[in-house]
Amino acid sequence: MTEYVSTTPGLYPLPDWAKDDLSDLKGHQKHDLISGDESDGITAAYEDARKDVIGVQQDAGLDRIVEGQLRWDDMLAHPLAVADAVETRGIVRYYDNNNFYREPVVTDDLEPTGDVASELEATVDRTGSDDLQAVLPGPYSLSDLATDEHYGDDGDFLAAIAAFLEGEVDAFPAHETLVLLEPSLVENPPADGEDARASEAIDRVASATDADVVVQPYWGALEEKVYAHLLDADIDAVGFDFVANQDDNLYNIQEYGTTDDVALGLADGQNTLVEDPEAIRDRTEWVEGQLGVTEFETVYLTTNTETFYLPYGKYVAKLEALAEAADLAEVTAA
Amino acid sequence: MTNENKDQFRPADHDNDHFLLTTVVGSYPKPKWLNRAKDLYEDADSDFDEDNWQEAKDDAARLITDEHERAGLDVVVDGEMRRNEMVEFFAHRIEGYEFNGPVKVWGHNYFDKPSVVSEVEYDESWLVDEYEFTADASDRPVKVPITGPYTLANWSFNEAYEDDDELTLELADLVNEEIEKLVDAGARYIQIDEPALATTPDDHAIVGEALEHIVVDIPEEVRIGLHVCYGDYSRIYPEILEFPVDEFDLELANGDYDQLDVFKDPAFTKDLALGVCDAHVAEVESVEQIEANIKKGLEVVPPEQLVVSPDCGVKLLPREVAYGKMANMVEAARNVEADLDAGEIDVERGAPTPADD
């Protein structure tokens, strides 16, 4: 029988009080952003904010708890932005959004930092490991967001990023799920040959953990070949952004099959309109119905994208809707 | 050659035969006391009330309009002293919008991104009071900048419409209604600001369609400009020449005119409001430097089609720097006009000649 798991891909908005406090503590300029060696005051503010967003998830009744990635000023580029071998340069546009991050330029051999692991340790201190979900950029997206001035070859650079992320995962505390976010697989799809390398890179990071691994591309559906290659990686679930593109995602699943578990991005992480839990449940059933005989072991119900795009109150409401939708789906299935 | 639409703004006492209209994009640094007055107004414990706050904004609008006059600008703006942010200001005045709190743009820079939760409707006038006040405070022509419907749609959450294009066109009809009221009040120079087009240049078709809605029944003599900030202009040119506007206001100084050639072929058939001062560099360009920048514009259009302005709104600059840029810009424009009168400027216009291989 299918298990329905409510979760999110993390990268939450800061609570409004923390937006104000951290603006005052850190400032508004490029050089004021997180570099991994912040002061005690800043650390304490983030600690309080983390407590808030863990509480939001627990109160909503989500089945997986993320750290929230509130320190990720550079969004998915964060793990590189705090690495020694990386210079953060100008402000560049974050995908097709009205958001910007510091361009991370890799200038030397990449070494894991343990930065994300320490965030997860702090989360475990509050929640335990049972429901913990770790979040990282997928290696393809992270290499796409960065600039290489050291490795000199796209393939070598992607492999170096994969090894870097593998090292980060090695340091993680025990966790239930690892989500690798891969919007670049949709937004800037790998060419022939590169698609196989992207899959190998994902495989390498996924192999570093015993937890279930979800790879979530978004802002559309994967090109067929990219999708087929992704299925070659040793992962437990692929995520599908049904908000941005329903038809092509269904086509991919029907044509190529999918993993035993899936993540369905059914709540819009970039729109304040809060979905009805019943509607999310109905769409879940509809997707399952389209696939005929397939019964998934686990279906993750999630927002399609990160949620930092939303005002805080709406982000909370989205989480509540997802948690309720998963409960409804369990009841219907039973 | 004459340009009636532009020449209606030529001052009666303009000395030179040539006329390079000088103006600003819109926003200007707020006096520090205005920000302090706002803090007081928002402070529940303060007795600084609505009337006090209104008076402070009036004073600031008068002050900056006067500052634009002192700098010598031919067409002035109040520096947008009454506006907080370019989407929020309008969203507060349009039925159908609601606010749910700040969202991140980058780092700790936030924006109160509104949500469209029901059909957008025209309620109270947005800018007529602002225009009438400024027109009253100055003898010079006043330009009215309005955030364009594409930007109003794209920088909002859309909960109510099938897609953003539909919302854009609905908002365009509201902008049209507002311009009609502004024209009735006497406005003759309207600038539509579409900064969102810079980040999504492939959407130029919907911006053009929206402009068709915006200009319905607006008299020919009313000057309509379109301001687009720095972006990859090659992706919107020459398509934008089809837009029903009189003038394009472009940010080119910031990129050191590296995109100038884009506009040379095919020929630029509208008026060019050329950015001649960088709005992001807090250093006043010399008169000589600005003269050289103005001459860059003459590579694209003849003097009759040239308007001179800063790259973008200057609100983030220190006020004295903003003033210095305006004053030098006007002086430079007058110098170039005199040189043109004297036949001392020889700029080759049009498509760049390919280099010999």
C-alpha cells in the first residue's frame, strides 16, 4: 500500500521578525551576506528563526522536517558560497525569477565545508533524526549556477562538484530522506553526453547516504533523454513539477516509467493562492489513475519549488495544506 | 526637420536653434527629513498625524521639483516623493490587490510583493493629485512616470487570472483610464516604466499589445515614452519600433554604450531618450564626459529625435550627486546644442561600416 508523505524542498522564507533583525545585524549589501563565519549575534538570530520554522512544520504535521535553509542567502548556490575555494562576485539573476544571488566562482580545488551538516546537527538537536530531511542542490544545478576558473573542463567541473557534495553528505547526521534539487535539468538541460554525466554525478551524491534520495527538477518537465538518463541513477524517487507542466511530466512517466517512489509537486511554491487539501488529494489520485497499474511505494506530496518566494504567512498555509492533503490521501487509500 | 511632439516642450526662452530636451526618468533621492517624517508617521506613539505627513510630502515634492528647475531641466518630475516603491504604490490604489508581507529579492532586500486576488478594477485616481500639485509648483512641463502593466503583473502574485498576459492586458486598460484622467488634468508627457521587460526580453510582444491598450483614445499630441532598464536590447530591437509610443528611454551609459550599435540597424524611427549619466555610480560625470555621451546618441538619431536623461531613476544616489549629474547633464546638452548650431559636430549616423578583412 502506498504511503503518502507530506514534505517540502526547504529554502524557506525567513520569519518577518528575522527579516528585520538580520537586515539590521548583517546589512543590505553584497559583502554582508553569509560567508560561513558569522558573528554570535547572527548565529543566535538564525537559531531562533530555525526554531520557528521547525515549529511550523511540526504544527502543520508534515511527515518530513527540513532545516529550512534560512541562511542560504544565495539560494541553491549556498554550499559553494561558503566554500574556501570559491570567490563570490557580482549579483546575478536566479533562473527566470526576479531574484538574485552572488555568482560563485571556483578558483581552486573544492573541499567540503561541513556547513550544511552543522545546520542539520542543530536541527537534530531539536527534532531527532527520525523525520529529518536533508536538502542540497543537485550537482548539475550547482555546477550550472557556478563559474569554473579552476578545473577548466565542464566534465571535470561537474565531477568535482559531485565529489564536493558527496563530501558534504558524508558529514551529515542520520537522516530519513535526502532531496537533491535540480531545476537546471529543466532550465538549462544538459546536451548529449552531458546528460549521462549529470546522471552519474547525481548517482555519486546519492550513493553517499543510506537514506531515501529524491531528485526534484522543477519549472517544467525534463526532456525525454534527460529523464531517461536520470532514471539510470541509483535514486529512490524523481520529483515532478505538476504545477508548471502536467502533460509532459505525465508523458515521461507513461513512456519511460519511473522510480518506485515519486514526489509530486502539486502545491505552487511561487504563488500565494493556497491550494485546497482536497484538491491536492484529488490531483494525486488523478495522477495515479493516469498511470494505470503502477502503484507507488511512497508518494511525497510537496511544493514544486522552494518557498522563499512567498510571504511568510502564505508559506505556513501551504505547509498546512500539504500535511492535510497527505492525511486525506492516506484515508482514501485505506 | 522638426518634431512637433517634442518641440511642444521647448522653453520659450530657449537660446539655441537646436533643442535636446533634458529631463529625468523619475525617481530622485528623498530628503533625509522626509524619511524621518515617515518614521514618525508610522510610529504609533508619535503625534505626527496624517495632515503632518501630507504636508511633509507636499514640501518634499515642491523642493525636488524646484531642484530639477535649478538644475535647468526642460521637463521636470517631483522625484516621486510620494511613492514608496514602483509596484506597491500602484497596487495600493488598484482594486483586486492585497498585501501579505515582504518577500526576498536578494540578500536582505525585500519587497512587499502584492497578490492579485480578484478582478483588477479602477478605483480612485492614482496620480492626478500628484500631477496637479507638481504642475502647480512649476512653470515647466511636468512628466508623469507610471509603472507599466507588464511590470505590475509580473512583479505580483497572480491568483485571479488564467495567465499573466491576461492580467497584463486588464491592467493596461486601467493605465489607459488613468492616462485619460491625467490628460484631462493637463498632462502632456507620460512615461510608462517597464523594468520587468529587461529580465524577460522575449515577452516584448505582450508589452507591445499592452501599449496598444494604453494609448486608446489618447490624443496624438500627448507624448508617450517607454522606459526599459538595462538588459539585452538586441532581443527587443527592432521589434519595439512597432510599439505605439513616441519615445524610448534607454539605459546605455551604465554599459558604456556597448549596445549602441543594436539601435543603428534598422534605423531608429522613434525619439531616443538616451541615458547619458550612470544611475548606479555615485560619482558626477564631467560636462565633457556627458557631451561625449550625448554625441553617442547622435550616432543613432538626428538631433531632432534626441532627448537627454539619466540612465534610470536616481533615487539610490546621494542627493548632491544626483543634483550634480542633472546640472552637468543640462550644461552638456546646451553645449552640444550650441555646437550643432555652429555646425561644429560631425557624427556619422547609421549602421556601422563593416571593417575590411
